[in-house]
Amino acid sequence: MLKKTFSAIILMFIFVNAFSQDSTAPAPATTKISGYVDAYYRYNFNDPKEGFNTGGTSFTNSQNSFQLGMASLKVEHSFGKVGLVADLGFGTRAKEFSYADADHLVPVKQAYVTYAPSDKVKFTMGKWATHIGYELLDPALNKNYSMSYMFSYGPFSHTGIKADFTLGGGSGLMVGIANPIDVTAPSRASTKTLLGQYSYVGSKFSAYLNYMGYFGAKTTMPTASSLSQFGLTMVATVSDKFSIGYDGTVQSVKDEEDDKSKSWWGSALYFNYMPTDKFALCLRTEYFGDEKYGLKVGANVFQSTLSANFKVGNLLIIPEIRLDNASQEIFEKKDGTTKSTATGILAAVYSF
């Protein structure tokens, strides 16, 4: 009942502000077009028969082959206090990202409109990438090319309405209401997701405390009577050449059949070394705990990924080596299964 009342208050506040009078002259209209194309080669030293590894992470599950990741095109337009974003993607990465949508919606990574009645409040309605986690869908915005377990099994996107508030002193607050996670157009819309984030952004340190949780009628995506997730993301700038990122999250699900709460959790560190603007190194270390309930991979996994970034103009070249070790035999190999796997990737991303 409290969540429903809170949601109604948010919506009422949005509409009141949206129709408030403003006598200031609007700024000139602006339009920005950007995009990228990425491709990669991946080799798994276990040489699995099927290519795909049980318990793998998103987007890079091919074996000994060259792959197109995604061709992406993003249009951003604003006029005064109103703006829109249309972010489209084509390729296997876009298809996996929009796994819960019908075919005609797969290319829509993000599509939303915004209204900012003041410099302290902005409202957004449509589909946008999730606020939970350290990593992003677009490879040009990450230093590692392969994805973490927490990214792969957390939410990808939300479709709904949200409000961002600037609180002062570097602090901010976001609240929102959305469809079930990753679903753009559900056939049944009674289940909703409550979204929240508290953020602090300083000159040397940033932190984001994130939340999402289902409320309303039961949903079938996933099959759960309730689902909630908390996350904490932090970034500390040690020097102009070195920074450390942290990502931690826990997701809890109550199953419809036995009404028991189950959860998985993860924690990761990102060590970023950037000696020049043309070269960088990133070491990611992640622990993913899922052995007790087996909700996602069925094991506890520790993975380390070392990626180099070579920048040549608008071209980013990413060689990467990754080691995954699990508590159970979840990885395929040529003649069976094993607890560990090693992979190498060579990726190229051209942005404009």
C-alpha cells in the first residue's frame, strides 16, 4: 500500500511541474548525432563443442570466429527545456540486450523524452538503460570488452517514467516507476518496478546507491512473486593516471511455487591505469555468488579480466585476456565440462 501511495505522489508531482508556467525564452534547438561499430574475435582455450559456455556472460559467447557486435546510431535533440533521445542498435549485442522484446522493438536500445522545468529537476519518460551497475551496454564506454556477471544477470533497461532531482553539494536523487525489468511492451502491465538512486559526485570520488523492486500483481518475467535488487557503485580518482572503481549488488527473488526467498550477489573491483590519452589498462576482478540457489549460473565464480585500450583517432583497439574459475563444473570443454576457462579477445570499436 505504501509503495502504491508513493507512486501516485510521484506521478502527481510530475504532472504539476510539467504544466507549470515558465516565462523564460527557450534556448535554440540543438541536434547531436553519434554512433559506433564494433567487431571482435574470440578464442576459448577450452575449445567447447557448442561455442557457447554454460554460465557465460553477455555478448561474447562465440568460439574461434569473427563477430559483429553492434552498429549503433544515437540521435539527441533538445529545444528549450524539452529533449529526446533515440538510440538504435543492430547486431547480436542489440538482440541480446533486448531479449525480452518483440522483433520490431529489438533495435531500440533507448528511446525517451525529457522535460526539465528547472536546472534542479528533470523528468524522463520512455525506455532507458538501467541505473544499476558499473558497466554499460556500449563497448566504447567500457574499458573491458567482455561483460561482468553482475551486468549480465542484472537488469538491462527500464521502460517507464522517472524524475531526477539535484539536491546540491554534489548530491542527487532519482525515483521512478517502470514495467518489469527489460520489458518494453508487456502484454500484462499490472506489475510495476519501483526505481531509486541516491548519488554523490565529487571531484575525486563518486558514489551511487541503487534500488529496484517489483510491486503490484505477480509477474511472469521472471517467474517471481517479488524481486528486488540493491547495488552500490563507486569510483575514486587516485591521480590523473589511476582510478579505482567498485561495483557490488544483491538480487533477491521470491519464487511463486514454494514462496521462498532466494538471492545471488556479486562484487567487483576495476583498476584503471591511463598513462596517456592513447593507451590504458584495466584489470577487473569479480566474485559472483550463486552456488546456494543456482538462480543464474549455478556456482560461485571468480573472474579476472585484463584489457588494454589503444586509441588511434576514433578507433579503439582492445586486446583482452580473461580467466574464470567456478566452484562447480559449469564451463564446457571439448570432451566434457570443467571448473575453469580462459579466453582471449581482440576487439575494434570505431566511434563518431
